[in-house]
Amino acid sequence: KSKQNGRGQYSFFSSEMNERINARRRLAEDMRHSLAAGDFIVEYQPRFDTRARKIRSVEALVRWEHPERGRISPADFIPLAEQCGIITPLGEWVLRTACATAVNWEGVGVSVNVSPVQFHDPQFVEKVAACLQETGLPPHLLELEITEGVLLDDAARATETLEALKKLGLRLAMDDFGTGYSSLSYLRNFPFDVIKIDRSFVSDIATNQGARHIVQAILGLGRALGLSVTAEGVETNEQLTLLTADHCDEVQGFLLARPLRSSKIDELIVELSSQQSKRHAT
Ligand code: C2E
Ligand code: MG
Ligand code: MG
Ligand code: MG
């Protein structure tokens, strides 16, 4: 009897596992379909220059408008897209869309997140070069956001790729800085232009001395190494005040602007530049 129970249990778990595997397979299928059908969209979140008080660039963030389930967050589908390999065509589509859109924002740059899987595609550099050429975006207006994960397994090859990307004339940002392991040596050994301080530090600076000190140390590090520093996830006026007082170069967060459709960015750029010229005129 107990054996039967055991077997029953075994098959219960195994069918649950099967169900989960099937659900993931369906979702991966849906992703392929959605990529072809145009159910992915790109939103853009402004990054503000604290000194010039204007939009220096925007970050491209992909969204999935699932035909039945509605909007699915990138945190929920990027890992699966990485496992099933769709991240490479999806990431290329985001890159192309972002570059083609940013061409119209005279002087405002765009940053694009690159998954480690996409980064390790042997043709990645060529594809980026082709994208710049075909869209006509000046290379200095493109920034690629890379996380430490990219540098973990094969540092020599990663260096080669990063150097080749730099030769195209674009900028490189280390995203989510402070959440990984050996960020410091990475900053010294790889050709980054920008450090993006992870939201987890920024969200605590007004309430926790330790978090503020870490942010100040990162800002000092950026200055010493000649890197620009962006703070992610700025949600309150206090955070903004502290970051400005500490000379953080750029700030990004819901306080200033949420990720927006490209048409909204068009409007925002026009609005801000007319405000700026009014200010200069008085
Ligand atoms: P990330 O690159 O660190 O992007 C910043 C995330 O923080 C975005 O979440 C953004 O909406 C969110 N955020 C910005 N300001 C605030 C704030 O003030 N408060 C809070 N709570 N959140 C804020 P999102 O769009 O959900 O993206 C999550 C992650 O998914 C991104 O983190 C990035 O790692 C990944 N991702 C998004 N788009 C792409 C893409 O096109 N390709 C790849 N490979 N990854 C992407
Ligand atoms: Mg990012
Ligand atoms: Mg980040
Ligand atoms: Mg992230």
C-alpha cells in the first residue's frame, strides 16, 4: 500500500513538473510568435543631467504585450528568453528599434541593455556596427548597458568584444553596479565610460548613512577613473537633493520620469528645450 502511495506521489510530482515545463515551453513559443507579430514594444526612460538640467539620454526598456495575458514584466520573461535563445533576436530588435527612434532626437542619446547571451554571440560586434550604419545613429549617441555577468566566464574574450565595441565609437555602461562581486577590478580592466549605481543603494540614501557613504564612494571612484556616474531608481526629492549635492552626473527614476512611449519622449524633449531657451532669454 505504501509503495503504491509512493508511486502515486511520484507521478503526482512528475506531472506537476511536466506541467511547469509545458507552461514554459508555451511561453517560449508565445515569445517567438510575439516577436514576429509585433507584440513587443520599447519604452524609454529619461536620464537627466544634474548639472545641465536636461535629458542627456534615455534607456530603452522592452515590454511584452502578451495577447492574452496582458503586459508581462521584463523581469519575468528575460530569464526565459535567455534560456531558450530568443533573447538574441529580441535584443537585436530592441537595439534596432532604439537606434532608429533615437536618430530623431537630435543630440539625445539612447542606452540599450545587452544580455550576456547576446553579448557572447560571435557576430555581436558586427551586428551593432550594421545597426549603427543602417539606422544612421551617430555612434557616440549609443550606449550599451552591460552587467558584470558578461565578464564572469571568459574575461579575455569579453575584453576583446568590449574593445571592439569601443572602436565603433559607442559608450559602455556597467549596469546595476554594486550588486555583483568584483566590480572594482572590472572597472580598472575594462573600457567602461559609465557606472550605473543600482537602485538598491539609491533607495536607501536618505534613510541610511551606510548606503549614502557607499554611493559617495562610487561617485569618488567614478571621478578618479574619469567615468560618468548615473543613479538608478530615484524616487524621492530627498534622494535627488543628496545625489545632486554629491555631484552625481546623471539621475534616472520614477520621480523624474517613468519609462514612456517614444512619442511622449518627443514631447518631453520639445517641452524641456523650450523651457531651457525661455530660461536663457530671461
Ligand atoms: P535595468 O536595466 O536595471 O533597468 C532599470 C529598471 O528599473 C527598469 O525596470 C525600470 O523601469 C526600473 N526603474 C526605473 N526607475 C525606477 C524607480 O524610480 N523605481 C523603481 N522601483 N524602478 C525603477 P524594467 O523595465 O522592469 O526592467 C527590468 C530589467 O529587465 C532591466 O533592469 C534590465 O536588466 C532588463 N531589461 C529590460 N529591457 C531589456 C532589454 O531590452 N534587453 C535586456 N537584455 N534586458 C532588458
Ligand atoms: Mg539598464
Ligand atoms: Mg540597472
Ligand atoms: Mg538590471
